[in-house]
Amino acid sequence: MANAPIERKVTAATAAAYVGSAGLLGALAAVQDHERLLEWMPDGLTPFVLALIPTAITAVSGWTAKHTPRDDASAAGG
């Protein structure tokens, strides 16, 4: 099991988390002088709402990625 390949779902979710987070940080840097875009949210709630964006991207990518096929040895645990 230790030598089993990393599943596509894990790779897809990891890549999506990175891209989603980098995109969110880039968007925040671009709009930091335009506070009115986020002023409708209470200040304490803003980080939690913004954290949902990469979380949602990761969840969707993990959901849609196919499982990596396993042979009988790795499926049985060794």
C-alpha cells in the first residue's frame, strides 16, 4: 500500500486548491484598493466567506476526478 500510486482525485484536489488559493490571493491583491467590493460583509465574516472559494473549487475537482484503478493486491491491503 505504501508503494501505491497517488490517486487522480488527490492530485486534482491538490492542484485545484493551489490554483484556487493563488487565484483568490491575486484577486484580493487586485481589489485591495476597492474595499467597497467586500464592504457588504461584516469584517469578522469576510475571511471565512473568502475561504469558501478555494474550498469549493477543491471539492468540485475532487468530486469530478476519476478514481485511480487498483489491482487486487493493493485493494486487499497488501
